[in-house]
Amino acid sequence: MTQAYCVKCRKKVEIKDPKKVTMKNGRPATKGVCPSCSTGVYRIGK
């Protein structure tokens, strides 16, 4: 599973419902939701 930093919880969390996205500049990223507080989290890279 992919981890991302949740700003609201102030810790690294496993991404819930991860989706692969491509940013405007062509770099890959992963977008999802924090499992504990339902805040959107974003991870740049594979």
C-alpha cells in the first residue's frame, strides 16, 4: 500500500481508495483519502 502525509492528523497514513493521476507537467501522482479523518491526501511520484 502507498503512504502519504495527512496534514490534519500530522502523520503518515495508508491511502484509502488510491487513484493514479497525472499532474499537468506529466509527473505521476497518487490521490486518495485519509482513513481516520477523511481528508484528501496526495502523494507525488509512483
